[in-house]
Amino acid sequence: MTRRAMRAALGVVLAGALLIGGSPALVLAQPGGVSDQAQWRIRQDIVDNALREVGARETNANYYPQRYQEIGQGILRPAEWCGVFVNWAWTSAGVPDRPSMRPAPGTSVLDQGHWATYWQKWGKANGRWKDIAERDVAPGDAVVYGNYPDMHAHVGLVVEVKYDRTGRKATHVRTVEGNFDDRVVYSKLRKIEGLNAGKYLQASGFVSPF
């Protein structure tokens, strides 16, 4: 079942929102197929992982919580850490294929997951990229602000999506983003049109974990 067909069948992807232990938790509706259920479970885990971290802060300049580094090889600390946070949420949820956190030998130093817009390049190369104009997004997707190889850029995680009546086009998203004012933040529900992480950081699109 395609992502679009799945959403058309579901109508609304998010079944509800709860407040547990002071932290928001979102419950995603599951599709019918076994493989789709497995992927949706991972998406739920990405969302849960991200929401649990809301409010986490760096202790000094770019010394983000060490647990984000310990998830895998090649992760730098200290470092600008929005991409580190997305990698941690995807990795700890069990996403099998992710941007590498170190460049391959002989490639550009920009071609690794610490570089926010590399998520766009990687998504396009691996059939995971969804341009912002498509309004095709699901919880657990990474949202990229800027275009590769922009230096002024950012990347975060989608935790909630509101769709139109067809269930095919997203109208609003809510995100959790690391290294935003030196901490992990939980956004309000925002329109897809004009989605940004600051005046000069317009969203370019989304990267699916599958």
C-alpha cells in the first residue's frame, strides 16, 4: 500500500493526542498490512523518542546530551546537533537505512548527517525525498529547512500531521527539533505553506524513513 493510499484509507493519520507525565504523546493509527504496521510502529517510536526529549538542552556550546552521540559510530560532540538529534531518533526507533554520520572516503565533508541539508541530498538519492510543494508528509519524517549545500540550514522531525478531507494532502504539521535555541523544542501546529525555522530558513521538503 502506498503512503498516499494508506492515508486515504485512514482519513486522519493521528488517532489522538495525550499528555503523559507532563510530556505530549501522539498515538498514530496503524494501517492494515503487516509490513505497513511494522513501519508505522517505527514511525510511532520516532515520534515517542522525539517527544520524550522536549526540553533537553546542551550544557555548554554544542555539548548536547551525550546519549545522542552514543547511538552509533562517527557522531561528533561538540557539534551543531540538529542532524544528530534526527539521527538519534531514527536510529533508536530502528530505521534500517539512514544518512551516514561520517563522509565516505573521497567524498565531500558535507556529505554526512551532521550537515542539515545533506538529509535532502540523501533523501533524493535514495527515493525518500518529498518536496514541500507535494504536501506529502507523515509523522516520523525529517523536515529539512534550506537546500543542499546551504550552510544556513536546519533539520527536525515531524510528529503530527493534519490532512485535508481527502487524506492525501497535508495542511499543517507539528515538529520536534533539536539545537533550536540550544535545546529540543516542540512546535505549534503550523501551515505547510510558509513552513520555516526562522525568517531565512524556509522548509524545502521532507525525508521519509522508508
